[in-house]
Amino acid sequence: MRKSVLTWSPLLTNRGAGRAMPRLGAAFMALLLLVTRASAVSRVSPPTNVSVRCQNRIVTVSWECGRRQQPTSYNVTIKGAFERLDTETTECQYNLTPFLWKSESRYIDNYYVSVVAVEGGERSEEVPSQTFSFNRVKTVDVLCFLDFPPVDVNQKDSGALVSFANPFRFYPGLRGTFSFFIFSNSSHFDASCSADDETCKHNIYFADGEEECVTLEGILFDTSEVNQIFFKKTERICKSDELNVLIYMVPLLVAVLIIAVVLAICCKVKAWIMKPVPLPGPLIPDFGKQSQSYHHVSQKDGSMSRMIVMPSAALSSSGSDGQDEYVVRSRPCSDYLDSGSDQMDTRSTSVCSDSGEEPAYDCPHMCECVDLGDGEFVDGYRE
């Protein structure tokens, strides 16, 4: 029996190794490139929790920035079926509203947003958001709604009139036709409004005993009448009639009246308290109110003490040589008139009242009896 012996040939081994080496080198280089690229990307951490939020017409995309070692910017890309926008920001959010409401083709489209962090020229991986749209026809993660304009429900005949601002005027830029639906507890009403109408309104009726309150919903159809934008359902709105208005107005009017009365009283009290006290009259005598039966003389300096004394003999002389000048103490005429002296009485009255003419001086104030001593008295007057 023959035995088979396996022998190792260096030549055969070298040939196989030679063929395997190029393959092994190519695989190693590819792995090295992948590791290098991955390590380069991982140096910048990507943003997290990228989300879109709709609040009526306002649409914002936001994300968590995390801790950053150096100043970071974010490349934001808005991608739609027909539109795209690339922009950059240093904040952790971006307002999409101006872009979305620039035209009808934009606000009926569907979108998503991707965000990339950039630090020192290096970029993080791209992080996408949910899909979103205002268009009810689109299949998206987030469907956005518009708010209804303020609604009034007013009494009219046996029913009510529902009215609100035209959405085409309330939200500039909208195009198409608007349909709205009014719901009460027992029925609902369909109506429409065009861009030419200043207000949208519709008459409704309530069943007997029904609560007179409604809710509204609306749909905007674009110009092709295919795409639709929903208006959020309103809260319950109840009818307001004249009686309700009066009930609310009476307390307000009473409050205003009370405030007006209080203010008027405060002003009166303040005016009474702050009324100025009249100043006293002047101390200068009013000579115009004195008796007109006397001739007034000019006022002299009160410090003057010179007295012209006229003896009885001098009264009969026509000249002025009989006048003597004395500086004496004077006493009132009444002191001497009480003494019963007829001579003194004659002298006193001769100067002050017996001249036959109206005296030139005010006798009660200017006439004085002068005691010259030894019982001799004369009449005198101040110069």
C-alpha cells in the first residue's frame, strides 16, 4: 500500500502569500479611512431633540445645543417638496414663519428641517426634525392649524347672528375660499366667505330651551380647491343680547359715577381748606371818610412842639405883632371849661367858634388852652 506524504513547498507558499497581500492591504486602507473619518466627525457633537412647534401662524424649529467648547454655529436646512432654504444661526432655534408664508405654494407644502453644528470649520452629523405642514392633505408628523379670528354671537330676531373678521383680511397672504361650520347642541350650520367680504357672518337659530352657545371650525381651500388648511375649533361662544350688555354696563356706570362724586367732593374740600385768609386793611386813615364840616390841614411832623400863643389883647389887634411864641405845657380846654371861668370860656370860644366864620382849623383837635402861670390862660393852636 502506498502512503501519501504531504510535503511543504516554500515556492507554493510564497506564491499564495503574494496573491493575498494586495487584498489585505486594500481592506486595511479602507478600514483606516473609515476610522479616520468617523473620528473626525465625532469631534463636534450634533444638536439633539430637533423639533418643530406651530403656534397659529408662527412656526419655529428648536434644538438642544449642549455644552460647547468653542463658539458654535448651526446650519439649518428647510426642505420641502418644491422649496428649500439653507441658512445659518448661532442660536438654538430658528423662526420659519417668514419663509413659510411668503407665498401660497409655500404654506401648502410639507417640510422637514435638518440642523448641523459647526465648530472651527468642522461639522457634526446632520439631525432631522419631524415632518410638518399646514396642509391637511399632506401626510406629516405635525399638522399645524390657524386660529379663528375673534367671533361674536349677537341676538337677532328669534335667533342669533354669528360674525367674525374675514380670515383673508385677518391673515394677509391667504388665497382661495373659506368655509366655516357652526355647531350648537342640537344642529350645525354650513357657510362660506370670500376674499371680497369684509366680515364673515351667518344667521342661526336655536331650539326652544336650548343653550344659546356655539363652536366654530373652518377650512381654507387654496385656489386649486385641492389643498386645505384647517382652522382650529373655537371654544364655546354664547349669545350676548341687550339685556346682558345692560347687566354688564350698569355696574360700570355706577362705579364711574361714584368715582366722579368722590373726586368732586375732594376738590371742594381741598378748595375750602386751601382758601386764603383775607389780609387786614391798611392802617393809614382814610381822610376822605372824615366829616366835611372842617377844613383839613396838612399833616406836620409829630415831633414839632412849637406853639403860637395868642393873649386876649392880641385878639382885638389887626396886626400880627401881638403874637408871642412860647414853649409850654398844654392841657385840654375841657379842664378849664369845667372850672366855671366865664373869661376862659369867652376866650376859648372866641378863638375856636366866635369869629363868625367857619374856622380854618379843626377845633376839637387843634384848639388848646395854655396856662401861662399866675392864673392867666390863653388860647393857642399848633402851627
